[in-house]
Amino acid sequence: MFWAPLTFAEGLKAAGKGKSAFPLELDLGWSIACWVLWFPSLDPAMESSAPEEEKPALSAAMRAKIERNRQRALMLRQARLATRPYPPTGEGSSKVKAPPKIIDTGGGFFLEEEEEEENKAEKVVHLPGPVLEFDYIICEECGKEFMDSYLMNHFDLATCDNCRDVEEKHKLITRSEAKQEYLLKDCDLDKREPVLKFILKKNPHNPRWGDMKLYLKLQVIKRSLEIWGSEEALEEAKESRQDNREKMKQKKFDKKVKELRRAVRSSVWKKDTSVHQHDYGDEEMIDEDLYKKTCRTCGHELTYEKM
């Protein structure tokens, strides 16, 4: 009679309950032997006989490097948890949004505060398209074709970088210089079509001041000639303004001299600021029960009635 061997776990389970899981003529050791025969792949002797793959031993330097990487990973994890102490919102959680504030307009109705996202204007950046063969620009100075240049990008002037004259023709001037030298107004620079283009640059005298607006000198001269007609008219206007400026300076100087003379004269003559007291003479009868007195110093007459 052959008994089917039980697994080792089933045998231990049965033995723990106080029951005999094996026949009387078989003991626990025999059951283990049968279990090993039934599962030959789990035999420790066979496992030991299988060729073992030899793993290369780690050197001390490799172990130190592994330990350093482990410590660095732990520090990064702690820093990440410190910056984000609260767990992110999961699928089940919901984000609570505060109700909009109510603004009293004073006109009999209320307004709800608009969301910040609606107030913020989205900035759309348009990337320049590819330059095709027929989109090449011809330089006004040398007549050669070019694709891109500094003056073309900032001032719409068809001039290549090789022909750019930074010192004289294509010089950049400030807004104040354009208004003083070429007699331009703010409306001539900002509103007259086409509006002159400019670039912004930090003020070299003090970086905390406002940015400077730099205009292309060639375009400023062209705008000035459009307004004044010719260079002669521009020079005449500049001379007349200079004469008016000199006249205003002379008037201010004369006014200061006059005030100075007045101050010197007032220092010689001192005004009497004391209170005047009348010194009346004898009374004179004007009419029945009506009398008068006259001050000996200023001639003031005091008229009164006697009862």
C-alpha cells in the first residue's frame, strides 16, 4: 500500500492540531523524505550540486561610492519633503475656491471681482517664419541681398550689418537730443504716422532711473525735414528760439537786479511800525450840544455830543 506524500506545510499543520497526518508505520522523517522525492527540484543537495554563478566581490571604493549615493538620495528626499510638507491633492480630494469678493459701486448695484486669469492678457509670441528665396532683402547701400540685420529688425531699415555706420549715419540718439537739436515734439515722435521706432536701454548715469529711448538719427532727420520743410527753415527756427531764450534770460536778470535795488533802498528807509496815539486840542462847539476836537499831530477830527 502506497501513501501519497503530503507537503511539509500540511504535515506541520496536522501535527500542530494533535492529529497524525501519516500512517502509524510512517513517521515525520519518512514523510519529509517522500516530500523531497515528490519535489526533486527543491532538494538542497541537488541545489548545492548545481553550478553557482560566482559574483564579483565589491571593492572598498565601490562600497564607499554606493554609501555616498545612498546618503545623497536620502538628503534629496528629505529636502523635497521639507519644501512640500503636505501631500499633493489626489483624485478623491477637491480644491476649495474662495467665493469672489463683492465690490460696492455706489450706483445701486454690486460687482463681483473678476478672476485674475481673465484680467491677465495672454501674451502671444509669434515666431518669425522661415526666410524663403524670394523674401531676401536688398541692401540700400551695397545692393546685395541679405536675410537678417540689426537695423531691419529694430528700425525697418533695409541695410545690412556690413554697411551699418554706427558713428555717423546710423547713429542712435536719445529722445531729448532729438527734441532739442531737431525741434521735434512728443506728438511728432509718438503720434505722427508712421511712428518712429526706438529701442530701450538702461540709463548709464543711474540704472534706477527710467530706460532711455534711442532713435535712429537718419529717421529723426527725415521726420524733421517733413515738419520744417528744409534745413534752412530748421536753422531759422533754431536761431529764433535761441534769441527768445536769450531775451528771457535778460528779463530774468533785470528782474533780479530790480528786486536787489528795492531791497537796498528799503534797508536805508525804515518804516515806523509803532501805534499812533492822538493828541487832541481844546474842544470847539459846533452847534447846540455838538462839539469837536482836532489832533495836533495828524489833524484827525473827533466829533461828539454833550448832554
